[in-house]
Amino acid sequence: MSTKPDDCLPCRLISGFGVMGMGAYIYHQAARRKPVERNIMKIISVGAILLGAARLLNMEFLKSTKSDQSR
């Protein structure tokens, strides 16, 4: 069994803001698309922004359980 250390703050900041930045970029690029593509891209961008925010807040659902670590 390996013990993984907790996520450090710089790691969470870089990955959280990185994913949120990708979401913002996708949202910005959606303005140049056709209506159906635009709506799909907006949904994806909102999902990325929410995932980045969850990463910054260190939400529990992003962490592995003990049964996942034993593999």
C-alpha cells in the first residue's frame, strides 16, 4: 500500500485555475459557432468551470476512497 500525501495548496491552485481558464476560453470561443454548437460548448464550459471551482475548494467527491487506493 502506498500512502499518498494530501494535495498541496499550489497544486490545487494551478489545476483549479487551469481548468477554470479552459472553461472560460471555451465559453469565449462559443460565440463564433452555430447555435447548436454554441449551446454544447457553453454546457461544456460551465462544467469545466464548476469542476475547477470544486478542485479549488477541495471537494470530497474528487478524492479517492480507501477501496480505490488498494488497487
